[in-house]
Amino acid sequence: MKEINRTVQLIEVGPRDGFQSIKTFIPTEKKIALVKTLLAAGIRRMEVTSFVSPKAIPQMADAREVVAAVKAERVEGLQLTALVPNAFGARAALEMELDAVNFVLSVSETHNRENVRRTVDESFGELAKIAEEYAAVEKAPRILLSLATTFGCPFEGPQPVSRVADMVHRAAGLGVTRIIFADTIGVADPLQMETFWEDILPVLPEDLELSLHLHDTRGLGLANVYAALRFPVHSLEASFGGFGGCPFAPGAAGNIATEDLVNMLERMGISTGVDVETLSRAALELARFAPEAFNSHMARVVAGKTACCGPA
Amino acid sequence: MKEINRTVQLIEVGPRDGFQSIKTFIPTEKKIALVKTLLAAGIRRMEVTSFVSPKAIPQMADAREVVAAVKAERVEGLQLTALVPNAFGARAALEMELDAVNFVLSVSETHNRENVRRTVDESFGELAKIAEEYAAVEKAPRILLSLATTFGCPFEGPQPVSRVADMVHRAAGLGVTRIIFADTIGVADPLQMETFWEDILPVLPEDLELSLHLHDTRGLGLANVYAALRFPVHSLEASFGGFGGCPFAPGAAGNIATEDLVNMLERMGISTGVDVETLSRAALELARFAPEAFNSHMARVVAGKTACCGPA
């Protein structure tokens, strides 16, 4: 048995990817209460919102209020990120003193156009603009890059690993400190996941934080995590309740549920500092807003629908 | 990357484990139609029913009619199994000319008592009785043994691998040809799965077919399959739609969905001969009888709730 990576960290993205996927507006007070429950559960790295046009995604219209309320909690060691689609969003993140911004572009040219209405080159231009603006100020947020459709595109199919690697180098050249490889439509299988890491690791620049963002469309999210744990992936994104999904990617569905991921890691002896039960209670609360998209096993166990009992 | 086991076979247990878990009586004609759809999907190994007391499990009251209808199809290469809790059930299976009977006992003494109201020794006594009766007739069904709670018991917790191995030897001595290691309450994690195979393989008798029966209570079913594929496991049981669950094991929930397993195996280049779409249509039909227990990702993809499109 090959040893698994025991230093992997957890990043909760539910308040961005989960909330964004829910059509019913979640009242601001409810959003804030949910995020506070996540903190109480032990979450310390979180994508807390998205600074996007409220016309594009009305759910995120209260981004600033949510961030302000969470920051007011002054939780020690808390690292907050926001997704930003452009320099405009990056300015909001700077103003709100976030720790990092997550800029998204797609490995697939077609998906990038569908998702952000730009060519990949234009997206890199926007990323460069953010980097330039941030370089001019003190205490600017770090810049992270999510590479959507890394493991497959709904329009173009598989993407060459060399193309992914080229984008990572280009991003590193602009000062990006973390790369998030995203399986936007949940098509990766665990063998593909292993091959991906074997192929890309030798050609990546050093000193980058490497993350995974896995959708669970075909139920392979946790199997893919297990496959990836054979490699030095630094962090795993997940969404409480398993909500999420790119609105501009046909075939996308929810993320792996954070509580399911925590349970798997803890059972394998990897400490997360996160309490499954508290997290599950937050997931069950959120599920009221979109019961049909609820995709969490542990929250069901906690809810007692499949009563968990005894020492097993 | 270690090579994975590419010869693994699929065994559909939905008509037994799935049907059994559904409270609403599924009309006999509907059961037969569903099983025929499974055959049309390419399923060739199937646990088709259970010969139990209709008082204990009313859903199985039409076991003989279902078996007769399926056998009348005369599908080439079809291997049909029935679960039997005792010699009485084994006689019915012999009469109906099934290929094999699946006898269940639990590794955990407490769970065995809860599940079949016998001590483990008494269960082995009953198994010996079946073996003796079958030895006296020509063309008797083969005898399979499911070891419930192999990976953990809801009452007793973890079970020693040495105890599991002892039971396998005892069963092999009685002429059992296949052992099904069952994670009855879905507690195994993939690292535990690897350790299990590493520990047990060197101490098992030769020439046994080794199978896994994994519940997905905590969402780890497919991750556990992937972990097991590093080892010479011969077959994997799964249930279309992800239905299933032991009625006498608190904390049990559905099996891994056959269509999700097929998708994973096929994506990794392991041919199953099974069509995901046809299987998913059967799963969606069955889901009408127990929508709350439906646990299939691929069937949702096929249903277009998360529209699957393009080459990805």
C-alpha cells in the first residue's frame, strides 16, 4: 500500500458555489447564520462569496454584507476568499480586505466563452490587469486561479494536460499563488485522476499551492479524492450539503459534500479539525432552499433518516 | 501507478436487496418487467430474489413467479442466484433450478442474532445442512456465503480480520464456492479497504470467488471499489438505482448504484457489457416506488435533471 498524503487541507466553498447554484434568494441574515455555523464547525479556509454583477447572479447581491458580518467575528486563523470574474470584482475584494481572490478561467476555449464571454487570452488579460492593480497597493489579496474544465469540457471533451500546464505557467508568471484544478462537470474517473497528477507534476512550477475542486455529477468525487491523495495535492475544495454547479456548464451538478469528505478523511486518520455533525446541521438548513439538489450522505446520517448508531 | 484489476465482474442484486428494502409492494408484473430491462441492459449475473418467509419480508412473496418468468426468457449465459436464510429457502432454490444460493451470516455475533435470530455457530449448522442436502442431489445450486458486517457492525464496531478469515475457511470446508464480503452499514473507508485485502489475501483458501457488497451510507462505496481494484477481487455486487439496506442493521442505507459503478468501470477502460442508459431507465422506474431512497447519480444524469451532453 502506497502511503497517502496526510497533510491535505480543506477549503469550504459552499457560501460561493453552493449559494450561487440555488435560485431562491437566501436572506442575508440566513447566509450569515450559515457561515457562522461553518465557523463553529471548525472551517478555517472558506470561499465566502463572489463579487459578480447582481444582474448575472442575484444570489450574490449581498456579498459585501456577508463578508463584513463574517469578518466582524474575528475568528483567529480564518482565511477568506472571494471569487471574482474581473478587475471590478477584484477591487471589491481589495476594499473588503479579503485574503485572496479566486479568478476563474476555463481550460476549454468554448467553455470560457460560454462562462465568462471572453477568449482564454482575454481572460489572461483581465488576470494580468488584476495582478497589476494589486501590485500597486499594500496588503493586496493573494491571487488564485481556478482552471475550469481541467478534466473535461461539456462542449469540447477531454483537454490536453500540456494545455493545462501551459496555463499554470502563465498564471504563475502573473503572481498567482494557488491553482485550483476543477472538474466542472464531474467527468473525471479515479484512474484519469492518477494519470493527470503523474503527467502534470513533473512539468509544474514550484512553490504553488495545488488544489482540487471536484463536482460529484457521476458520484465519483470521493473516489477521485482518494486517487489524488496518492499525490502532493495541498488542498481540497468542497461544499457543505453538496450544493453547487456552474450555471454555464450543461451537465454540471453539485460538489462533493464537505461533511462526506471530512468523514472520509477522518476515518483514514487525516485530521481536519471539522465537526461532521455541526457541518451536517448547516447542510440540512441549506437544503430547505433547494431540497432537490441536496447531495450529502453524512447529513442524511445525522438527520437520522439512516440513523447512525453504535461504535461502527 | 499500480495497475488495477481489469477482470472484475458485475453482479446485479437490485431485484433482491433493492426490492427487499422497498415497503410498497411492487406488483409482480412490474418486478418481472424491471428484471427483463436489466437483462436488456446487458446484466448476466443477478441475485434475482430471496426465498424467505413472506411474513418476514412480504415484498418477496412472489419469488417463484419472478424466477419462473425470468428463466422463461432463456437468456444465454445468465447466472441467477437467490438469497436464502435457511434450508427451507435452499429447497425452493433447488426446485426452481437456480445456479446458486446466497446464504447470509454476520461476522458479528450480535448482528447475526438481530438479523437471523441465530448464533453464528447455529448459522454454520444451517449452512452445513444445506450443503448436506445439496450433496445428495444432482445439479444442485452452488452455495455462496455473504459475510455481513465484515467491515464493521452497528452494535459491535470493527470486526477482526482473523475472525473473517476463520469463517471463510469454515465455509470453504462446507463447499462454499464464493465469499461475498459485505459492508452492511457502509462504514468502510478506502484505506481500510486496502488494509483489509492486504491482511486477508495471504490467509485465504485458494480457488474461491471473492466478491464485495458495498453499501453507500456515507458516500464511500465507489471510493472503496477503486481501492479494492488494486487487489484480485473477482466480482462486485451493486443495485440499480442504489436501493438496498439491511432491515435489521440500524444505520444501513442503499447499495452503490449499478449504473454509477458501470460508468466508473467503463471510464477506466474496464468493459462491463452493460448499457448505462437502459439500466438508468430501470432505476428511474423503480424510484417511483421509493423516491426518498433513490441514490443514483447516472440515472439523474440520464433523466436530464443534470443534462449530460457533448463528448465529456
